[in-house]
Amino acid sequence: MKYTVVERAAEAASEKAVTPKKLYVEEEGTIVHITLKPEAHLPSHETPVNVVFYVVEGEIRIDIGEESEVFGPDSMVESPKNIPHALTNAGSGKTARILVIKMPSP
């Protein structure tokens, strides 16, 4: 059995308000757990593969291309490859957590 505990996963390089932890990295996909402190923002960027966002906790504004919407826990949002996307903690003073799933791994 292979498993990962979020609290013990290695942190990827980031700013202090955004904490990404890689939970799974294999050829078929990558899963990253991101914690966003209040009002934290992950700037717009593109990925060369499709991405799925799954909100675990809090409220997160997800911008994909020209669209923008706030999503709460247990929401899943698809983002096509090569389309700019950004994440912002939209909760008033609360930490937010999201899973970012890339298929296949970039």
C-alpha cells in the first residue's frame, strides 16, 4: 500500500500565502493539494494538460479564460489545457484548500 498524508507531503516552492504539496506524481497524472491563506492568490498561468480543481475547504474564486466564479466545498471545475487559469481565496478571513489534478502529468 502506498499513501500520502497531506501534512507530511513535501512543499513545492511558492509564496508564503499559497502552500502547494505534491501528493501524487506519476506519468498518468499529478495531484497537488494547495492551501490558500485568506485573500491569497495564485496568478494566472497555463498548463499544457487538462486540469481539474476540487474544492476541499473554504471558498475559492476560479478564473478560467474570461470566466470567473466562486466555488465552495465539494465543487469540481474542469479547465482545458492551454487556457489561462487563476485561483483566489474568496472566503472572508478563512483558509481555503483545493486539489489540483493534472492529466497526464505535464
